[in-house]
Amino acid sequence: EVQLVESGGDLVQPGGSLRLSCAASGFTFSNYWMAWVRQTPGKGLEWVANIKQDGRDKNYVDSVKGRFSISRDNAENSLYLQMNRLTAEDTAVYYCARDVDGALDIWGQGTMVTVSS
Amino acid sequence: QSVLTQPPSASGTPGQRVTISCSGSSSNIGRHSVNWYQHLPGTAPKLVIYRNNQRASGVPDRFSGSKSGTSASLAISGLQSEDEADYYCAAWDDSLHGHVFGGGTKLTVL
């Protein structure tokens, strides 16, 4: 079964850091771009970042540039999102998704990140 | 304010046909394919339409997509109660060098 499972979401203080993980199974992870998307409470979906198959090409939404870093370990079939200098505006459910020519065809169930003092 | 503009809500009765619009610009919809997602609160979003008009695996043929210029639309015919969800359009944006989503449309089946 093709599956993505996120983990690492937590309550963190403003200015803190958090690392999200996404475990992939059921497909050849190294063949696909991967992405992170978030949904803030009561609002819509927002694309956060994506990463190429070999990890050398990465793109970010402007609001997280310089604070978040996307990475992957193809040997471990895992995707990561390192989040630094977190603010209340980063509070959201974070989803990882498989990216096929821009279409996000497989999604995880999401992990909740709450930034609050 | 989302880069792609969708109506905040849409509604229809069972069996009706509804359409949801998505308006963009030359830097996104005008140059790139549009994808549509269905999202029920508390669940993972689901791809329904990709490359403007291709149905994703398992999506019934009641769902269709189209694109013209800098706008796109999602149509759902034979509306069913299970179609009640939030729908989002999305596309790559050359100016932002990233994907952009519409603000989402909440579809209510009356």
C-alpha cells in the first residue's frame, strides 16, 4: 500500500525549532519529488516547500525562506522539514505529499504543530 | 489574499451540476497545469483533477476540469452528499517560484 506517515508535530514556544519527518512506503521514494503543505487553523492549504529526487533542487514559499529547510534520505525513504525561528503564524497541520509534475497525488494524514507560549 | 481566486462557497441539491471557478494570472494558470483537491476536515486532502482535466485514480467521472487562459473550473455533475467538502485549485507560479493554492471553496449539498 502506498503510504506517507508524518511525525514530529508538537507544542513549541515562539522562536523554537522543530523537525518533522515523513516516512514513505509502497513506492520507490527516490523516483519522486516530494513536498510539504500546511493548513493553518480555519484557513486554506498553503504549499510550503518541495525537493527534487536527488535533494539538490529545493523550493520554498517566501514566508519560510531562511527559517525552514526541506531534506530527504532516500536510503531511509524519509522526508524531513527542519523548522527554526517558529512563530504563531506557523501553527498548522503539516502534510507531506508526493509530487508528480506538480500534482500532489499521495498525502499523509498530517501532523499538528502549535507555536505558543 | 490567495494568488488564485476561488469563490468561498458553492452549493447545490442532490443530482444537480455545480461548477467552481479558479482565477489566476499569466504567471500561474496562464502557463501551467491546474490541479484540484478535495479536502474533508480531519482527513488527508485528495487529488481529484490533474493537468487541467485528467481525473485522478478512483475519481468518478462526475468530476471534470477545464482551463481557458488564466482561469480554470471544476464541475461536479449528479451531485451527491458525499461530495460535500472543501475544494482547492493549485498551480505552479513562475513569479513566486512555488506552488500556489486557491483560497478554497466550501461545497454544501443541500
